Amino acid sequence: MFRYFVLALCLFVPLQSAAQLPDFTDLVEKQGAAVVNISTTQSASRNALSQQLPQLDENDPLYEFFRRFMPNPNQPGQPNPGPREFQAQSLGSGFVISADGYILTNAHVIDSADEVTVRLTDKREFKAKVIGADRRTDVALIKIEASGLPTVRFGDPGKLKVGEWVVAIGSPFGFDNTVTAGIVSAKGRSLPQENFVPFIQTDVAVNPGNSGGPLFNLRGEVVGINSQIYSRTGGFMGLSFAIPIDVANDIAMQLRNTGKVTRGRIGVVIQPVTKELADGFGLSKPQGALVNSVEKGGPADKAGIEAGDVILRFDGKPVNASEDLPRVVGGTRPGTKVTIQVWRSKATRDLQLVVAELPEDRPGRQARSKPQPPTATQFGMGLADLTDAQKKEFKIEGGVFVDSAQGGAARAGIRKGDIILAVNNQDVKSVEQFRQLMAGFDKGRIVALLVRRGANSLYIPLRIDGNG
């Protein structure tokens, strides 16, 4: 009898587990028709391509091949074939958000395209008009002349839970309406050079051609736009990232109404608050966005925000980490008056600020002046007083130049060429003053050095090792 019980148990467990697996068939049947294939073409002339040909020596074995089969019209004795047009093509995905033909996709899918073609699941094809694109969030809105189209429903990405099942539908490698599934791996991910999107990370299989396609929850609601993958091979490796649909929809509405996207700015440069910096500033834990420089005459400057302040709340919203601030500021309409809570001198204070509009990025400026020879060695750093030319170039009254960094200073992140402006928010005017300030701290204490690096500033925590 014991044998039969064991057999029954072994048969029952797999059946019960199988019954708990999600069924995606109804979702795909109802929502798949709203997902489209997007193809683009971009023209390139033969003359432009010829400029990319390698410059080879006449003795090189490949010289004769390129001379015969890829003639250079600028080389004497070679026939000039004249400009010739070639078509560069790319594939992506998108999804219909209104029955009259508005479609969401990624900005990089339609970037620099001369022609955009949308193919529906019923094989109809339409030439699409680009309404607008926003490279900062990688969101684009396009339009086809059609009516009565099936549309998706939007969900709330804020209600997504890590571990929840999600489904992607798209055209990887041109295979229309391919369905893949996985789970939410993480929320609010920050990626390099992506300051305005709290990405949804999943392990859903996403490949070239999936870009711009929808990410669904099990209720059949779109919660994101599949945008990027992390890969060392170019193919899927289990890490894919989607733009939350609320972020994308806000961008789409701005593009539809005005053709452009406006964002707020407050005129500060920030950095993360590490545990060491939190200890140095007297914070109970690492939180907020540390202001390392303030634009003169900008909104933050007018509001009284200073370098060394830690922004904890913006317009009532918590700033838990530095990457939160660009998102909440960018999402605030220019001209809005907000309250900012900052941490200064081990206490909080509220400041009033009027948000300005974010301009185009400008290139930074690097130091060109030569420093004086080092005059002192402190805490693994060779230091020198600034020249008058450097003070004038950077519009600063003091500071000390770092000629070399090693040991604890190098491990902390200090580099040759940095300019130390302050120690725990006390301005530094000379090497001698820097030495006196540092001598006032006990061994093992962490101090926050405000450092100028190129055109930017940042705080670096340095532990006093007693070897000054």
C-alpha cells in the first residue's frame, strides 16, 4: 500500500505545478493584432561610401582589389561612376495606441530614416509619418492613415511586482508577432547615459527587431516599451530593459500636441551620496542627491541652494538616490514653483524654487593652464597653489592643484589634475590652509573634499590615515 501512495504523490505534484503556470494564449489572441512590424530605409550615396574605404599602400595585397572593384572617383585615371544610391534598412516593432493610426515605438528604430513602413498582422502596409521622437527617453510617435485599428490598453507600471510574469510581442530579426515571456527582474533601473528613465528590467527574450514592441502584464495591459538589452555578444543574455509606459505616454502626448518635449531643470550638478559621504555630512544613511556645483544665476542659485547641500525631497517627492532627481525635475513643467528640502549643516531646511527649461547639452571645458611645481605632499597627494591664470580661467579665488595622487588618495578617487576647493564645505585658499584644516581631524575620520575636475565638480570622501 505504501508503494501506491508514493506513486500517487509523485504523479500529483507535477500536475499541480503545471496547473500553476500562466497561460498566455488569451492575451496573445486579444492583444497581438495591435502589435506592428516597422521597417525603415535610409539612403546613402556611393560617394559617401567611398570615403570610408581604407587608404592602402600600392604594395598592399588588397590594393589591387579595391582599385579594380571599388574605384575612387577622386583618384586620377579612375572612372567616375557618379553618385549611386544604396538603401540601408532596419527593422523594429511598435504598437497601436489609437484607432486612427498613432503608434508608439523607440526613437532609435526610426532615427535618420528617409522612409518608415508599418506592416499590420493582416499584412497591410502603410507609409508612416514621424510625429516626433525624443532621444533622451528613446520614445517616438508615428502615424499611419488608417481607421478602426485594434489598440492596446495601458497598465500601471507602479503596480508591477518583481517576480511577476510579463510578455513581449515583437518582430525579432523580422519574425512578426513573436511572443516571449519571463518575469520582472527589477524596477527603477538606471543605465549609463540614461538619466530620465527608471527602466523595468526583465528576463524576457528580446533581440534585434523587438525594439519598440510592447511589454504586457498578465492582464493584457501594456506596462512598458522594450528598448534595450545588456549583452556581450549582441544577442539576448537574460537582461532586457523596458521604458515604463507612463513615461512613454507622457512623451507621446507632448510629441502629439507640440511636436517636441520640454523638461525642467534647476541648474545643479549632482553626485551619489555614498556611505562615507553620508557619515561625513552627518546623515543617518546614504540618501538624496549631493550638490557639488550650482550654476550661477540659475534656479537653484536664486533659491539659495549651495554646493554641499543634499537634496532629500523635490516638490513633495522623496529623492532616495541621486538618479531620482533628474527624473523628477525633468518631469516638472518649466515655470512650476516647487519646494525643495535640503540637508545642510546636519539639519533640514525647505527652499522655494521656480523650475526652468532644460537646454541642449553643451561641451565642457578642460584646464589649459600649467600649474606651479608641487610645494607639499599631503595624504598621498602632491599639492600646489593655483596660479593666477588658473584662478582666472576657472573663475575661482582659491583651491589647491593635485599634481599627483597615490595610496589612500588614489583609492578614494582623487586624480592628478584635480583642484581641491573645500574640505567639509570649508573653502580652501592655499596648500598651507589645506594642511591646517586636515590637521584638525582625528585619524580615521572621513572628510568630504570638494574637487574641481575639468568643467565639473564632485565630492570625494577621504579617510584620514594619519600619514599627512
